Amino acid sequence: MVFGQVVIGPPGSGKTTYCNGMSQFLSLLGRYECAINIEELIKLSDVMAEHSLGPNGGLVYCMDYLEKNIDWLEEKLKPLIEDHYLLFDFPGQVELFFLHSNARSVINKLIKKLNLRLTAVHLIDAHLCCDPGKYVSALLLSLSTMLHFELPHINVLSKIDLIESYGNLAFNLDFYTDVQDLSYLQHHLEKDPRSAKYRKLTKELCDVIDDFGLVNFSTLDIQDKESVGNLVKLIDKSNGYIFSSIDSSAVEFSKIAAAPLDWDYYRYPLLDLSIIFTNKFFIAFSFDAIFNGLEAHY
């Protein structure tokens, strides 16, 4: 059984920075770094030139091509995945992971054929919290992606260390991370003449988000070890990595599963990291590398 993360998010949300910082952090835990270069399969620049496509259309074509050649990718991964930890870095075109089915199909095929346990890590730039309209859009994108990908899913407000430089928040940070009563946001939206005329639409969209009740956010400062560590704990709990080296009763598993999200498994007697992470390796697997011909070295 192999564990890992599917890193997604809009352009500029910090996906590549996240993968870089996460690879360094996981390397310190013993999940050592590795790299895969698959540019010989397809390159975005070649697709755009050959088919007269723009970047977005080219990326959709590339993902479709990858899905049709999934056997090639499986053969590349099979010799490497034994006791490895995977990190998939998707490009920032949001239509790939909430509108089109190719990316989901690629991930699902890998999960089934290679017995993977993956968590989707969806990054959203924290500056969107400073604008109520953009924040509601981020909530809709997060909800759509959760429903589309059908994976264990963690939404993350990235670049949280910069949020003060973006301006004052209308509410405290907990309001945005816990996605509390959105009716309070509507009052602020009505003050903006650009969004006031869409008042009814905004209310309906907020009601949809509230009715599902699925979206909340963790926060991340990629340069802060404690912040990254807390997120890793949450990810490891969601995809089952923390259970991978435990040989214990169902009661003990239940205790761990029910523990608070900020629990310290470094001190949990059944989870000795020096044992869990022994001979665990890390694969930085970048879909940006597929499409842009860049080596996935982090």
C-alpha cells in the first residue's frame, strides 16, 4: 500500500512552492526524495505548436493523452512505488480538476491498479479572504473540486503568513477557516456596487455551500516547520498513513481516528516515527513536468 498527496489549486496558489517545501520537510522525516522525468511522453509546447492550441486547450489535450497512455505511466511507477511516498503536482488550470474528467480518471486508475491511498490537498491563496466575493468563489471552487475528485480532501489557505499585508479582514480568521455563517458576508457584498445587483444569486450560492457543509480550511505557512508539520499530521490521518505500521486492536485504531486534528503522534506510543518512516522514500511527481518538459526535482 502506497500513500501520497494530490496537490491542486488555482494559478498562483503556491502549489510548486508547497511541493518544494513539503519535499524538504518529508525528507527530514525519512521519506527521502526521488524524482521522475516523464517529458518524453508529451510536452505542452509541442502540443500547442502542432495543434494550434492555447495553454488551457493544450493542457486538456495533454491530460487526455496521458489518460490514454496510462499504461506507460504505470510501468514507470511500478519499480519505484514500493515503500515510497507520492506527491502529484498538478498545473493550475482549475478546469482540469473540477470540470474535465481526465485528471480524475488518471488518479482513479492509478489508485486501483497500484493500490494507492491519496489525499487531495487543495491550495487557495489566503489573500482571497480579504475580498468577500473572491472568498465565496474560492468556496465554490473548493466544494466543486471535492465533489468531482471524490478523494479524502483537505482545503488549505496558503501563504497565511502574508495575509496581513493584503489588508484587514472583515472577520477574524476562524470565520474563514471554519466557513461560518455566510449570511454575514452577504452584508459586506451588498456594500460593493459591483456585487449588489447579484444579491439574490450570491445568497443562493452561499446557501448551497452551507447546505453541503463540507468545506473548511487549514492554514499553511510553508516556511514554518510547525505549520507544515500540523498539515502533514492532518494529511497522514486522512489517507491512513499513520495506521500503516500499527499492529494493534480496533480499539486503538479508533482512539487514533477520534483524536483531535492537532494531536501529537510524535508522542503516541504505538507510532514511533523512527520505525514508521524507516526505508520510506519520497517521489516528487510533477504534472507540470509532463506538460512543460521540466524535470521534477525538488
